[in-house]
Amino acid sequence: MNMGAECHHADGAHPGLRGHALSHALGAAESRCAATQERLTAPRRRVLELLLESNAPQKAYDLIAAFGAQGEPAKPPTVYRALEFLERLGFAHRIESLNAYVPCRIDGQSHRAAFLICDCCGAAEEFEPDFTAQLAAARTAGYEVASITLEARGRCAACRT
Amino acid sequence: MNMGAECHHADGAHPGLRGHALSHALGAAESRCAATQERLTAPRRRVLELLLESNAPQKAYDLIAAFGAQGEPAKPPTVYRALEFLERLGFAHRIESLNAYVPCRIDGQSHRAAFLICDCCGAAEEFEPDFTAQLAAARTAGYEVASITLEARGRCAACRT
DNA sequence: ACATCTCCTGTTATGAGATAACATAACCTG
DNA sequence: CAGGTTATGTTATCTCATAACAGGAGATGT
């Protein structure tokens, strides 16, 4: 994984959340959990916080390393279980082609995700997927689709300059 | 990965290639390589053969185990390098959400792929992707797309019965 | 023929990503 | 507060993938 190693472009396009914006996002997540009888426990909240603070896809072991406030890492299952929960509730997505995770930037509870991934600077931009054509193809083939994801690799606007 | 462990349905919908059909497919691959100054060397040919013989997505270490004619496994880099070559030429695709590989069933040299993956029987059906809507969204965002892949998870027609 | 370049392969070792299994703790509900 | 359910802590291990380097095989020019 290079993730920007070869790129000189600043990746400030999507800064992570800080301060009030971060608190607000975490509070919104709390509310959504409360509404569905789910629990945003401490490790889950901490992993979501780490994702929201970042402006780039995070590797699981980056999250593990950054988990503890004083620099102590988490144990892998702690973070993987939190990620599983966050994905299940639609708070985070896994980007398969990067083995990395991002907070959901679009809406909640969706099992649909689409990403534009810059091979130069490592940014991953989530966009609103229009899967009409593909869902129609799936239906024609007799499939009942439970979740769907799309990953486009290329170069972002900044890196093309 | 379960890959059919929980499924009682026969997965004979897409049998692997045998005999003449297999030879023909390998010959076609030879021809396409010859036309582009690429070499379908013994290990590359062997890995392609293993993929074509199968009716299900193959894990890298399955290919490694099956590589040798007398049951001796290959070394991991041998198979990973062959897979890299096969992907580059469009003979195979990696299914990211399965960490597995399939032979390309559609056309050649394409860096576009779309799959319907059955969570019950483990089958992965490639279909002709219509990425018009998503490529338009990428262009609007300023991205230059080099490759694109879609993976839909769900239940196939046979497993829904 | 043979020098040389490039591409491919063989091999060893290790790095990166993810989960199994089991014990314990926290939360609900009656 | 008993008993079920869900979440966490911990250890160990498993799966997936690549770095690094030595050697071989094919092409090309002279």
C-alpha cells in the first residue's frame, strides 16, 4: 500500500472533524443508536472518533495503534469488533481494495457505498451511488441483493494538475 | 469465509471447463498473449488453468496448494505473480470482498468488472457492467478513472428457492 | 557465437490483516 | 437478585501477501 507515498499534493480537501464538529457527529451517532436499541459503547465510540478525525482511509492496525489515549494500542479484536458494529449500523465503510476503513459521509444505515479512490494521494471520496442499472441486471439474473459496493480507482482533480 | 459452508444447494450452474473447452480457452489466451508480446509462461498458464477448471472463486492459497501436478504446493510468490499477470491482461479478476480470484468470463483486457456474489453457495457471477452513471459522477467530481469494480452480495436464484 | 539487456522464476523470510476460542463483565428484564 | 443476552478482555493463531536477492531463459545486436 502506498497511500500517498508518491504524491506531493496536499490532501486537505477533506479534513477530518475536530472539536465541535466531531462532538456533534458523535452525538448524532449516539442518538441514532439510542433510537434503535443499539449501544455506542466506549470502544465503538473511540473507533468512530478515530475515523471521523481522519481525512484518509484508516487501516485497522492504524486504528489499533492510535486507540489508547496515552499511546497504548488496542488488541486487534477490540477494533475489529468495533468496525463490524460501525459497518453494520452504516457509520463506517470498509474499502475492500485498500483494506481500510472510512466513516460514512453520506447517510445512515445504507448498505450501499461507492468510492472514488485516488491512487496518487490516497484520498477516498464517497459519492451517492446510483446503482439502478446494476440492480436491474442483478434482478434479471435472479439475484436478491443485500449489499453493494463500488470502488473506482484513478486520479483526483488535484493530482491531475 | 464460509463459501457455501451453510448452503445445501448444488453449485453446478457454472461448471468449470474441462477437456476440449479448457484447451480451447488456454489456446485463446496464448493467442492473445502472442498478439501483445506477452508470454503465457508455465506458471501463468497453470494458474489460469486452475482458475478455468473451477466453478467457484479460488483463494490464492487454494491455488498454491493445487499448483503442482503431484500435489506439491507452489511457493506463494509464484502464484501471486501469476495472478498479477493474469489480472493485468484481463484474464482474471480479484474479488476483493472474498480475497479470491476468478477467470474473466466476459471479454478481454477490461479493467472493469462487476460481480453478483451469493452469500449462500459462494458462487460469483460476472456480469457486463454498465457504469455509465458512476463514471459520470466521477467525471463531475474531477476524477480520471483508471479501473472500476463492483461487488453485489446477496442470494442467487437457486439459493432463494 | 557470445555479450548484454530484460523479463521471469525460485527461494527464504517476514510483514500485514483478521479471527477463533474462552473467560469475564456489563446491561437488561422480570 | 437471578438468569439471559450482549459486549469486552486476552491469548494465540490463522490467513493473506510481499520484500529481497540469486539465478535462468529469451531476445537483440554485432
